[in-house]
Amino acid sequence: MALDQELKNQLAQYLDLLEGEVVLKVSGGSDKASEEMLELINEIASMSSQIKVEHTSLSRTPSFSVNRVGEETGITFAGTPLGHEFTSLVLALLQVSGRPPKVEESVINQIKSIRGEYKFETYISLSCHNCPDVVQALNLMSLLNPGISHTMIDGAVFKEEVESKDIMSVPSVFLNGEFFESGRMNVEEILAKIGSAPDASEFDNKEPFDVLVVGAGPAGASAAIYAARKGIRTGIVAERLGGQVNDTMGIENFISVKYTEGPKLVASIEEQIKEYPIDVMKLQRAKRLEKKDLIEVELENGAVLKSKTVILSTGARWRNIGVPGEAEFKNKGVAYCPHCDGPLFTGKDVAVVGGGNSGIEAAIDLAGIVKHVTVLEFAPELKADAVLQDRLYSLPNVTVLKNVQTKEITGTDKVDGVTYIERDTGEEKHVELQGVFVQIGLVPNTEWLEGTLERTRMGEIIVDSRGATTIPGVFAAGDCTNSPFKQIIISMGSGATASLGAFDYLIRN
């Protein structure tokens, strides 16, 4: 597959950074997918004298491995890594050539210390924006540890494998032939899952913070940066940096940036956080908040962090429908990301539950891939913007069902249909289909604060104009609060507000 000129220009700049020779061992056939892969590899090889191509036989065709001279790295691409995976290919070339990865030394040491044989395989789609994080993390682990190998597998090329393993969500990772995990993961999360996480004792006996931020989405990151710029002791404790923005595809309403994507924005945020002396504690969930002389935040690992002020920015997550079959068939036909998982339903019938902007955008995207889309909306009318509704109704393979209640997602091993009730007549009906995409809004991550501070009936933390909660010294920001609009730019602003509010509280107390 020939690269367009812009991509070739980008690639040429990256290939200038190669530090040593790279050997691409290629297994190709006469099929169309092999021809596309071979065209890409020959084009790359023609652009750098540092890249050599050897033809061989690998366990999958088409595929190629990225190696050093005389040394197998364990990094293999089965398919043609373009689309979102183009960056994964570029990073593999650079890192195999000898350029050091941009990873903390502690993480590198963790990877190198792993013992045993770990054969990872990740099934991806080239349109999946969550997949590259997993692919790049496992490629890095393969490069640093000879006991680890990783193969990226394009599900669109190896359809029989995808069908035989009932893969209905990407990225889907297998370890030594067994299912390992599905969904976005960074290297720290993978290390924790295979039992190589930092010891929880490292969180004990930390000096009290001036500001401790719980959560590291746009609101939490903004709050921490504003606090650190005041020269006060600042910490972030969070499950993952970036929060839900990691799962966001196109961002076109972030003022001054015409277009970006969630993972790119999160990478920029992380770079800025690293510019300040902020104590970042990842892969940690808070389970208790209590105000004593200082404010205490207890983590699920048992450690207790203390701070003069706390900013809660725990964000929100996709709301579940809460019907039979939803949990049972998650990743077996029930999905939440149309960009990631849509290609796995090519030529199939699917439903989208939800008639807001996200639901109708999902239906429009899916209509270009799948055989037919059925939209299920509880209200008598769709809530999406008029321009989206006009686009939806212009599509020939979409059916819109309004004023209906989703009753059950049916299936045996995987989804085979949806049962719904017509609210005006009470009549129960069933649609046969293979996938259900749930798009019904967000629920705040505040259950752990039950009985601690004042929240709305929806669980949102109630804050004043300075971000203050009903507990003195405790502030909150972003999608976990009663802010009426859940937007990245609004969350960042509210994080700054809460941080300035906390600083003002510190001065006065």
C-alpha cells in the first residue's frame, strides 16, 4: 500500500533518527493483503540504508518482524500497520534501532526483571484509537525482555482467527494462547496485571501534601499544574492519566486546536505534568475520604495519604443500560466504542442504544460499515443536534425506534438480539442482530464518597463558584461535579478554579 506524500515526508524525518541497522523479516504471499504489506515494506526500505529486508516464513502470512542484526526482538506485525498503528510501526523501528524509549527508568527495570515466557498477541483494527497504546506497550516489553514476544494482528486480515476466538472487541490481548484482557491499557497497567506492579508500601509514610488531587483527567491535570505553579507540595493519585479523554476519538471543539485526538491530548498533558515537581501515583483508586487535622485519603491498597487540601476530579464513566445480557455479553457483542469495535461488525446487523449526540454519531459511523443499524431511543424524540438527525435520516440502512424501552440483550455465547417495549402500547418486540453499542451518557465516579459530602441524586458532587464542596478544604472539579456541561475545556477550567480555590483556602487557614 503506497504511502501518500505527507506520510512519506513524516516517515523520512523519523527514519533519519535511526541509530543502527534494522532487519525486517517478511512473510508474504500472493494475496492482496500480502501485496499491500510488501509494498509498504519495500517503500520503507527504499527510504533508509539502515533498513534491510529478509524474506522468510513466519507463523502468519502476511506478517513481518522487526529485529536487530543477529537478534530477534519478538516484535511482529501481522497485517499492514497503517491507520492508527502507523505510529506503532515507527516507534518499533526507532526503538529497535537503538533509540531509548520515553519511559521512566523504574518501568524499564520492572520489565527487565520479569521472569518466564510471555507470548502476547493483540487483535486490533486499524481504526481503533485505543489499540496503539497496547501494541506499543507490549512491543516495548518485547524489546526489553527476551522472555517476552508480541504480535499485533489486524483482525480485518485474519478474520478466521477473530471468528474462531469470538473476538468482538478490540484491542483483545491473548497471553500464551489464553485470553488476557480487552480494552485500552498502558505499560504500567499491563505490568500490574501480570503481577509486576510497584509495592504498595511505597505510598506509606509520604509527607503530607499541600494539595492532593484525586483523579488525573483534564480537570485533575489542570488542578495539579495550577497548584504546582504556586510552589506548593502537590500530588496526583489516579487510576490512569487522562481519564475518559483516552477513549475519545476526534476533538474539534478544543479552542485554538482545530483537531486533535484524545490520546494525543493526554500525551501533551502528561508532558506538561512532568515539567513540574508533582508526585504522580498511578494505578491507584481512592476508597475513603475523611477530614481530621489533615484530610486523609485511603487507597484501595490500604495506604493512607494526607493533605491540607484535596481536589476531587474522579470524572465519569459510560452509563450502563442495566438490563439482562449487558454485563454477560460485554465484549461478546455489547460494545461502547463504535470507532474501535465497529470494524468487527462489518456486514452485520447492530443496534445503538441512545439518541443523543454520541448515539447518533455512533449510528452514522456504523452505518458506513455494518449491514444495518437500529437506533433505540427511550424518549419520544431524539435528543441529538438537528444536523446529526438530518444526516442520520438520509442513510438507507438505519431504522430509528423512538419511545421504546430496552428490556434485554439476548444471546447464548454472544449477542443475537435485543428485546424492547413500545412505551405507548406496552407491546414487546424483538430484533435479531449481532451487536449492541451503548451510548446513553455518563455516571460520575463518586460511589466511594457515599455519606461523606453533599451530592446530587445523580451522584454528582455539589460545588460552589470556587469549586469548594461541603467539607472545608475539599474541592472538586470536572465531570464528577454538578457542572451542567461535560466538556474537556470546561473540566480544565474547573480544575484551575478548584486549584486556585484550594490555594486561597491554604492562605486563609
